[in-house]
Amino acid sequence: MVYLTRVERFNAAHKLWVKDWSDEQNNEVFGRCANANWHGHNYSLHITVKGTPDPFTGFVMDAKKLSDIVKARIIDKVDHRNLNLDVPFIPSDCQPTSENLVVFFWQELYPHLPPEVDLHRLMLQETDTIYAEYFGE
């Protein structure tokens, strides 16, 4: 089994906030992420597929085709958007944390990959020190 990882980047804003909580409780739990005027990140999305290299091309999957699928299904929908308000596949009642986003991204991407590969892992890096991984479990 060979693993191929493609990295795509996007910029987006979000706010972590529970509407039924007081300002104080939101600020205590979410800190600066509860900023009333939103805040943004420069995200990196790592997409790892696995499979057997094609005997002719040597590819597990053409990395350009993988990029095209990821851009169409995810990046074009989230780049320079407000993740709380602008992305139809992110439920409005769900916190747009990296942990939740990586699961939503999997659900958007998985059905559109060719049958000769399996989606192995998505890793969404929010900052230099924070990322979430999802393996479809």
C-alpha cells in the first residue's frame, strides 16, 4: 500500500460562540476565538489517499486530479468565506472548529474520489501549533 498526500491551502474566518451562553462564559471557554467580529486563519488541508501504484503511470492517483477534486468539493466553497455563515455543508448549529471541519470535509470529499484509491486521512492545520486529523472513523 502506498500513501499519497496533497496539501491545499485556504483562508477563512469563523467565530466560536454558543448563543445560549453569556458573553462571559463564551469568552471563558473560547477566549479570542469568541471575538464578536470574527477572526481568521490560513488553513492547510492535507489529503492522504492510499492505493497500489498503477503499473504504467506509477501513480496511486494523479496528484493534479486529486487537487482538482479537492478544490471543487472543498476549497472553492470555503476559501475567503465565513465558515459560520457562508458554507452550506457546515451546519449552522455546529461550531466550526478544526475537529468538526475535518469531518465535514471528509463527508464532502469521500464520495467523489475514484474507486481505485481509498481516502486514508485528512489533516486540517489551523495554526502552526494546532491541527486535527480524521481517518473516517
